[in-house]
Amino acid sequence: MSEYFFARENVGIACYVFADEYIDAVPVDSFTFPAAPVPLVIQYDSEEGCSVPDVFEMPAFSLRKSIFDTLDLNTISGVNWVDIDLVHNGNHAFVMLQVANHLKAIDRVNSNIKRYRKDDDGDEMISGIRRLHIDQKALQQVELAQRLIFIDPAWYKQVFFHKSVVEQLTKLKLTGVEFIPAEGYSDFGG
């Protein structure tokens, strides 16, 4: 079994967005602490309409609050969960993930990357991953408790979830997402 996974939506899900006045209320990679649940609304739905899943991935990983409250995810290092009011055929309580935990997990040498850039300040940018390889040596330098959920600072496209977190979620048979191995991942499918 792979050690790290990405979430991928696996059912038809409406496109959810924050209204303009809340567009910056829940950034993906830094923490905010809104006083009240932040409303998330439907931008568009399919013609046949979609039901509300247990989990959705866009605009950021989100989980039904009633399910979240039964899990031990609130104490994971480097993450924050913001209360969301999903407005979709009524109001639904969710929590949305924010990740400030940045770890260089992508093996820059052995991964097949279409575009890689490193600027004069040392900031990196990766896009177009053809085949991702995880830098196991780099991750082994970090305590497991510090690498349960993280983002690679050069590639914000996916959140890395450790298998122990994935096991907690998948045993519940949640609707909306599946978890796919990070090792060998490609932006181009296959």
C-alpha cells in the first residue's frame, strides 16, 4: 500500500464557490478563523442535479461536519478546519481544510515533470507532472506526526494525505471522493 494519497472526486458534484464577499475567507495554505461558518454556494450544477456528497475536493478538501466530529483530524499538525455553510438544497454543515504544512515531498530528480522552475530566491514551481515519485529520504527526516497532511511548496495542486488519515476516512465509505496513490501519479491520467 502506498504511504501517501491524493483525494479525487469520483461522483458528479456541483461546482461550489464562495460568494464575492467571502472569496478570501478560506485560503488553502494559511489559517483563518472566521467568527461564523463561511457560506459556500453553487456556481453551477448538472442538468439532472447532484446530491450533496460527504466529501468534496473543490474549492478545497471539505468534509461533512457531523462526520468530522467523529474522527481525530482536528489535532493534526499544520492544518486547520474552517466551518462552512454549504448552501445546496438547504444548508449543510461542512469543514474545509487549510494546509500550512509545506514539505518537499516530490522527488525533483526522479519524477517526470513537464515544467520546473526555481527562481533566484529559491522558490520552486512544478507543473505538468507526468510521473510523480516521492522523496522518501526527505520525508523520513520529518516525524510522522508532522507529515500526516501537507502540501509540497512547489506544487499546490494536490494535498498529500498519509495512509493513516486515508484509512480513517475510507473505512466510513464516504461519498464524493476516492483516494489514489501519490506515488506514480500523473496530471495526464493513466
